[in-house]
Amino acid sequence: MFSVVDAQYNWYVPEGIVLDRTDGSFPYWIFAQYFDEIDLQLEHETVHALPGSILIIPPHTPHKYTCTAPLHHHWMHLEGDLFPLLEHYKLTPQKLYNLKNNPDISNLFRSISLSYHSTDPYRNEYMVLKAEEILIMISTYFYLQENNLDLGFKRLQNLEELRSQILEHPEEDWTVPNMAANLYVSQPYFYSIYRQRFGISPAQDVQNIRMERACLMLRDGTPVSVTAKQCGYHNVYHFIRQFKKLCGTTPGNYLKLNPGVGPWPTRFRINSLPETTADEE
């Protein structure tokens, strides 16, 4: 376990200031995100931080920096054993992670700082959760890089926002050409990044989402024709054929076999359908 003992958002350090902790006496972990270039001395090594870089420094690690220009950065100090958590998320202390000014991580630092300076109940629990979320986001970003998914955070956000829209509005016209156009990318590239990010092809994912919504609506007593329309099927007979193909029975028989709201069927969960290629979509 760990706790946050101090946190500041968009902290300003004027030119000429020297932070010297080379005696190794500083007892806390340091999480810092820099928004100006700066050279940092860590033990016997000098690292150059680019804007957006994040550094995790363990307790009692000698470190120093000299501000040759004004410095803006977020930082927090943590107490406890973070090594198991870093190992779990495959992160390395004293390694500089260049996240290119990811606004989501900045927002997390902001939330931690606001909570630190508040009297909110459960503020400590909240700060711990947000600190771990920062670790998760760093790990996720570099996992995507290592797996050759060259996505900036903005494009990744757009991709996840697109999927949120599909979940909320399965009735809309979610064809691969339309989805690719929504992100201003080519269809083959969209297919590749969607599949790598979510583990399923976009067309299969849309189909799964629609069928899950259909099952819920049918269990709620919604007529088949209304269910079909609200799930993106303008032809009720096409909906019935697709439903039977995926669920093994017609919507009417499904409702007889599964009255009332209950667990989701597992027949068409992610990766349960036969794989298709981009051409087949």
C-alpha cells in the first residue's frame, strides 16, 4: 500500500533555481510530469526531459536539476512500497516516459492536487486510485507503442469515443467506411487500429453490441419490430435472420426461452464470432 503525502498541479519554478537532493536523504517517491525541457541528474546519469515526459523516482535516490529557464511541472510525493505495483504494470523507476503532453494524465494530476488541498471524505483513497490510474495510463501507452500501434493519445481518445458512441447509439449507421471517415483515416488503417485496440474487428463489434442491446430490449418486452429499428436494422426480416444466426433461435423463441431480465447471453461476446477480414466487412 501507499499514500499521497503532497501534490501540486502546474507548479512553477523560476529560472535559476537549483533543486539538489544528491545526498539521497529524500524519503518519498516522486511522480513528476514536465512541460518544459530540462536536464535531470539521477544518481550518476543525466536524462533530458521533453515536454510531457513523466519520471518516477524511488525514495533515497540522489537527484538534482538546475532551471536554466522557467519550469512548469506537475508533481506528487508518495509514501509506501510501490515496487510491486510498478512491476505489475511493467514500469521501470528512474526511466523517463515521454507521453507527449497527454491531457488525460494532466487531468489526473489536477484531480489529485485538488483533492490533496481539500477536506473531502475519502480524499486519501481517491488520491491513491488516481495515482494508480496514472500508472495504468503510462503502461497502456507504452504497451500500444511496443505492439506497433502508433497512436497518439488524441487518436486513441477519438477511437475510444467512437466505440462509446456505438455502445450508446447502436441504431446509427456504423459501417466501416463511416467509422473510418469519422476518424479521418483510411478503411484498412481503421480496421487495423480498431482490431489491435479492442481485440475484435469493427463490424463484429458493432454486431455484438447490437445483439446485446436487442436481447435486453426483448427481455423488457419491446416488440421485435421496434427492437430491430432501435438496434440499427431497418429491415426486420434481416434482423431476425441475424439474430437467429448468432443466437441459434428467432427473437420470439428467444423471449419464450429467456423471460425477464437476466444475464447476458454469451453466444456473441467479444471474439466469439468467426473472424472476418477487412474485405469481408
